[in-house]
Amino acid sequence: MRLTNFMAPCPYCYTNIDLRKVTFRCLGRPVAGKKACSKKVDDARSTYFGDLNEYYPTFTPSNRSMFHEIRRSTCPDCLGTTGVRLCPQCHSRLPDGFSSDSPLFGLVGARSAGKTVMLAVLMRELATNGPVARRFRHVITLYGANEKNGQAEKLQNLLDQMESTAGQLPPQTQQTAGEKSTPVVFEWKMPRDGIAKSTLGDYKSTVFSFYDTAGEDLAADERALSMTYLLATDGIILLLDPFSFPNNTGRSKALADQQVETSPENVLHAITEVLRQNERTKLNRKIKQPVAVVISKIDAFWDDIPANNPIRQPSSKLPYFDEAEATSVHDHIASLVSHWGGDGLLTMLDTNYANYRFFGLSALGAEPDYSTQRVDERGLIPHRVAEPLLWLMTERGFIPKQG
């Protein structure tokens, strides 16, 4: 972390907080002779997330420093020590590795683009024993998995449904309408070697956060949580349904109420307006924030894509991001988008963004049965689901790249 920068958006409520002025939560372990603190409903948790669980009390230390973060403090009532740091606004627990360098990534797209399914499958890919952790030999921890009304819990339930014998697909994500849930927050730890290990510690870590918004939320200014989320992001994963392009609209096998109603250009325009506010970008300047433009459900077009095309190749198992491979995939996806009638989207991206990259993925790996809303009988066979995130992490300098 830069010594002069202690500000960071909370990975749960996206409020900008000063890491020198965090709140702490008592652990209920008093010193001898002191009465233990009691649990009660946390008003901040209730307000932000509708969380009515009972917690030990919170407090803000009086011995704050202007030059460094405080990692431990003493409860003023029971005098017990605690290292549980909280966001001062929403009282969510901050992961140990959270710092001003921890990125927030936005996952956005129109209705029916497949955001919820992608995020649920990505959560599985990032699991401690999942393919991404094995590939990079890193430790990836999911926070909030046991929180009631948390997005991680909801996604795990959806994943269980998809992986069960029933193979049920999740319903459409509904507009927030005041109902709030905690986002999905991961801590990614990577071991250090050599001089870096002896001087900077055994590992470096970063925390990243995802929040799944309903597609309709993008165009609704009153959806304050979604807007705050987008304004705090360090990178965007824009998910586009291939059937929303003009030349593909008649090819979708989805039922009428499951089809995309918003054009890719309209979705990109809405996001561009928000990101320009975020960066205070002048109209004659390009947005610098990296944007991964992802074509979902790419498996539906396997018949149109040769088997040796890089889009169809599985993700690399090497412990670095293959830049040459990713560039080749980008070029082939851009060609597909043009073929599908998406030249307007290509022009908008070139005009407004200094750093964007195309990806093609499939969270399911095979087209589902839309009439019964069930996954393919072979189960989940995801294709290149983690690549957009890995690119964003590479852009942050956290993952090495070659090529």
C-alpha cells in the first residue's frame, strides 16, 4: 500500500472509508473481573443488509494514528482485545488482506445475459480446491459464505440446485426494490519468494468483490446501491448475450420471457455514462478503467466456430496469464461480433475505452433445456469462465503474464 493512501471503498457497501479509522467488534472475551459484553441486533447491519442476527457491540478506538492502520484494539467496556476490523458504515468484517489496493470489480449486463449463473460458477472455479487456485498455487478464500441473506449463500444454493440431479437453472435476478444482500467477497493470497519474502512477508494478498445487479437496474437512477457499486469499481466485466446482436435474434432457443430485450449498445452506453462519472472523464478522453467485454453462452455457436479456433480451447493450466492467447481470442471474438451485426458496439468501445478486451465463455458448457429450465444432462462443464477475472487481476499487476 502507498504510505500516503489509506482510503478504500468498503467491499460490502462501497462507501469510501479511511483504513486508519475503522470500527472494531468486541469478541465477548472480557479480562478478569469484567462483565462480558452482550449480543444484540446491529443497527448498521440491519439498515444496510436487513441482517437481524445478534452481534457483540462495536466501538471506534480513540488512539487512532495518522500514519498507519490499527490492526488490534481494546473494547472500552470489557477490556478484551480484538482484531475484528469493520467498515464504519455497514459494520461488515473487513478481510485481513483488505487495503487501499484491493480492487472492486463490477459484473454487469442486460437481463438474461447470464450474470447470476456465471457468478455462481465462477465462485466454484475460485474455490480453495478449484481449478484457478490449483493453477496458480494460491489460496483463495470466500468471505460471508455463512451470512444469512448474503449473496454468497444465495449463489451457493443456486449452484447446488444446478449440480443436483434436478439440474435446475436459477430464476431471473429481480430488481433490488430496497432489498439488499451482501456481495461476494474473495481474498486471494499468493506466496512470495526470495528477497520479496524476507522484506515484505510470506505472501501478498488482495481482496476483490462482486455484486450481481439485475439488468434493469442499470437504467434506473433510483437504484442507489447498484450505482454506488459501479462508481466504486476498478474494473468491469460486461456480460453480453450473443443472441442480443441483430443477426442472432432469431436463433435463440430461450422462451420469450427469457430473451434479452436490451441491445448491447444500450447496455454499453449506460455503463459508459456511469464510468465517465467515476473517472470524471472529459468527453474527448477515453475511459482508462479496464473493461472485459464477455460474450456469454458461446457454446451455442460451436457449430459456427472451427474446433481449432482459440475461442474453443480450454483455459491454460500454466501459472501465468497468456497474453498472446488472450489477444488471439480477442481478435476472433471481435470478428464474430462484427459478423453478428455488432459494428456499432465495436465503434463505441474504440471511441470510449482505452483498455478493453473481448472474451468468450460458457458457464454451463452446453445449452440447457429452456422449456424445463434444466442444465444439460452432462452437468456443468464451464468453459473459460475465469479468464475475464484473471485478465483484470493481471492488469492490477497481481498475476504474472507472458506472451
